[in-house]
Amino acid sequence: MLDQIKIVLVNTTHSGNIGAAARAMKNMGVTQLVLVDPIAEIDGDAIVRASGASEILDSCITVASLDEAVADCGLVIGTSARGRHIPWPLCSPRECADKAKTAVANHNRVALVFGRESRGLTNEELHKCNAHVHIPTNPDFSSLNIAAAVQVLCYEMRLASLEEETVTSSNTWGVEWDYELAKHDDMERFFDHLKQSLVDIDFLDPNTPKQLMTRLRRMFQRTALDTMEVSMMRGILAAVQRKATIANDSAIKQQTDTQTDKQKKG
Ligand code: SAH
């Protein structure tokens, strides 16, 4: 299980935190580290704080965007130190590890996403996640150091992985599923297609989108669509778009015909 878990750090500012996160990961047997557009470089401080886990730093991948970091993952869990405006499915670290174990048992990769030291993850980043995890800290002092947060979640992943041999893995519905979860990348393309279709049928005004796409994202991410379900949805959207084009064309033709009639009569 642990080899299918990615730890994703977004815009990390202090190199020591990257090193300490690497150490926390290696202690728990998690090895894949992805840095999204880091502010800090992997310097001497990072290596000192990694304290023997520098191979995790050596093999870590740096990418430009969160989308790129989690593109191949079927389950993306964002971490948050505090509540946000639009509530999202929220789990405890233990539930998060259970979800991860189930996802891996069903052949999916999992990403755990950690935010900036100063202000965590943006709402936009959090809305790209299937669920959020909050480490139940003291509400009056809820924000952990990022490497400490990595430690807690990797520990839960390890506990879940140790139970793996004794527990029969099944997904949420109690059976082995027939299709893999859609990967983040496919979901993002689906959301683009959904948005465009809603614009095409005049349901969504791109100038005043309000929270429509955020709420639709939440609905579909909560469901955790599989690859077949996404391809059916894309087929349905394509059919809706075709009908919308035909309806638009015939409305334009009708308008032109009426104008021509008027001109003839005039
Ligand atoms: N001041 C920021 C917190 C940043 S802490 C804020 O208010 O959002 C840096 C990162 O550590 C967070 O983005 C998150 O990934 C992780 N983290 C810290 N405390 C956490 C908690 N209680 N639960 C889950 N993740 C936490």
C-alpha cells in the first residue's frame, strides 16, 4: 500500500521542512515525495533535517502545478488546519488511511496534499480534492508544523498498511469494483467539458459563475466516479452539446427567415 501513496507539498517555503517531511516519511515507509513549485531549494538545511532520509530528497519530483502532481491519482486528499467556507467531505486521519487502503486495494494511486506554511492550501486547490483531512488538534492552536502533519498522516498510513494482511480489502460498496477510479487528470477534463456544456446551454453565465462549478465539483468528487462513469458522462455532455448546436442553428435560421419575410413584405 505505502508505495502507492504520494506526499505532495505545495509551495513549501522552508527547506528544513522539506527535509523533516522526508524523514517523517521514511520512518513510516512512505517514499514518494512531490514538490509543487517549491519556494525553498533542497539545501544543506534540508539534508540535515532529513537526517538519513536523503534518498527521499534525491528521488523527489518537482512539478509546476498541483494538477500535474496528482494527475495519475484516483484519490486526492487535501489537508486542512481549519474549516473553510464551503464544507467538503471531511475525514479524520484514521478514516483517511482507511480510504487510502481501499483505494490502493482497488488499484488506484493516492495523493496526500499539504499546503504552504503561511496559509495552507487555497480554496481552489482544496476544491480539486475528493475529501479533506483534519488532524484533530487543539482548536485554539490548530496549526501543526507541516512536517509534523506529514508525520501524523504517514503514521496512520503505516498502521493501515500493517493491518492489510489481516483485513479483507474491499471498496466502499463491499465488493471488488469493476473499474478503477477516474484519475484526477480525467476528472479535470470532465469538469472542463461540464462547464463548457453548461455555458453552451446557457445554464452557466461565465461572467457570473457564482459557486455552481464548485458545488458540482464537490458532488462529483464525493461520488468518486470510476473511469466508465466518466466516459458515460462525457458521452452525455457531447450529446447535449450537439443538440444545443442544432437548436441554436435553427433559432438563427428562423430569425433570418423572419427578417427576409419582413423585408419582402416591406
Ligand atoms: N496557517 C495555515 C496552516 C498552515 S500549516 C492555515 O491556516 O491554513 C501548513 C500545512 O500543514 C497545512 O497546509 C496542512 O497541510 C498541514 N497541517 C497543519 N495543521 C494541520 C491539521 N490540524 N490538520 C491537517 N493538516 C494540517
